[in-house]
Amino acid sequence: MPGPLIRDLTPAEVQAMLERDEIVLIDVREPAEFAAERIHGALNFPLSTFDPKALPSGGRERVVLQCGSGKRSAMALERCQAASFALHDHLGGGIAAWRQAGLPTVRLDADTGAVLDLR
């Protein structure tokens, strides 16, 4: 039996799809990680409580998963596929690859508590 189908999208691909409102980006990191730094527009569905049935559906946008490095989003995709949800796409390398590509994030300033939207 073949393993799960997982497509690694590049940061540039994900950014372009976000700009065209083609995707809903789901960050599966835990809430503290999401609060500290996230990709603008991402929604938080932590892997620890991840339920594929709770994901947005019925819209024209496709769902793309994302985490810190790509490991947890791949695990979440496997859960989706095991539950017969046809999701296959995630941000290869996660937010680390996003930052490495020089793309902007929303961050929490640890000193002041201010939210910095670095777009």
C-alpha cells in the first residue's frame, strides 16, 4: 500500500497563492509558537488537538498546512488522508524556510508585547 501523498510547496508558491487568495494557510504549531511568530493570514489549528473535520471547507480556497520545519504539517496531512480528507499540500520546510526566503512574518516583541506585522 503506498504512503501518503504529500506535496512540498515552496515559500514563493505559498506567498503567491496567499496574495491571490487561493489558499487557506493552516499553521499546526502550538498556540505559543503561533503567537510568537506567524505568517500573516495563517489560522492556528495545533497538531496536539488537530481534527481534520474542523478545517475550513466548502470555500473556493484550497487548504495548505504549515508548521515550523515541515514535520508536523506532514503528520497533520497524514491524519487528514487517514480520515479520507483529500489534502496534500504543505509549506516544505515550514516557517523556517519562509524566513530563510526573506518573507515577512507577524511577530510578538518579547520586550514590549507589541505585535509587529513585518509586511
